[in-house]
Amino acid sequence: MIKSSFKLKFVPAGILICLLASMFPLKAENYYDYLHQNKNSQQLQETSINLNVNDLQTANILRIVKVDNLNNGNLKGEVKLGGEKIKEINSNSTEINLSSLLKQGTNILEISGSYTPINSSIKVEFSGSDTLISQETGGSGKLNQRLIIKIK
């Protein structure tokens, strides 16, 4: 049996904080960079959709709408399919029929942009013959959505 001579003592909180701060120093400029980086980061919403190749015979509509009780502000951005820009967003409501653009396999649709005022929200909706997906995001002034559309 091993005997320990270590005794647990209570240490005032201020001393403990100083001790931890000396063991794990955080420079002020690093803390500023961390806060600044997180403030400017944007969250990515990602959704997967599974379709049958026969679903491409009907309209598959992507709608991007700025939801706002007031008609002020704007929405600007772009829609990319497979990394290639397919639509510029320059109004508060955009609609694209994706049926002719989607191919069998995995299609990655990226929607990015910005909107004002930042307290409004953006609704991204995908509707097809048997599919309706609707997402709403808001509060950041940034739009960053990805739809992964798998066609079998």
C-alpha cells in the first residue's frame, strides 16, 4: 500500500486564479483575435435531400426569401451548384427551378450572402413533387446554407 503525504488544502479563489493564469497565460491580443474571429464567423446550415431520378421530370424549386414585416433592407448573394455560380441574388425574393441543373449522384448546392437589417430572417425552401423542406435563419446578417441533393 502506498501512502501519500500530499494534503489537500483550501486555497482562496484569488490565489487559485492567479496560479492558473500564470500556468496558462492568455495574451490580450490573442483574446482579441479570438473574439474578432468568432464575431465574423458564420454558421453553416446543411441539409440532405434524397430524390429519385424520376423526380427531375417535375419542377424542383429553390426559393430564397427575406422574411421581414417591413419592406426595408436587402438581400444579396449567390447560389452555386457544384462550385459553379448558377444565380446571383439581388432581390429579397429569388426562385430557381433546379430540375434541369440537377444530375444523378450527389449535387452540392451552396447559398451564401448577406442581408440587412440583421434582425430580419431569411427563408430557404426547396419544393419538389413529394418534397418540401423549409429552413429559416436570422440574426447575423449572413446567409450560409448548403443543400446536399442526392439523386438515385
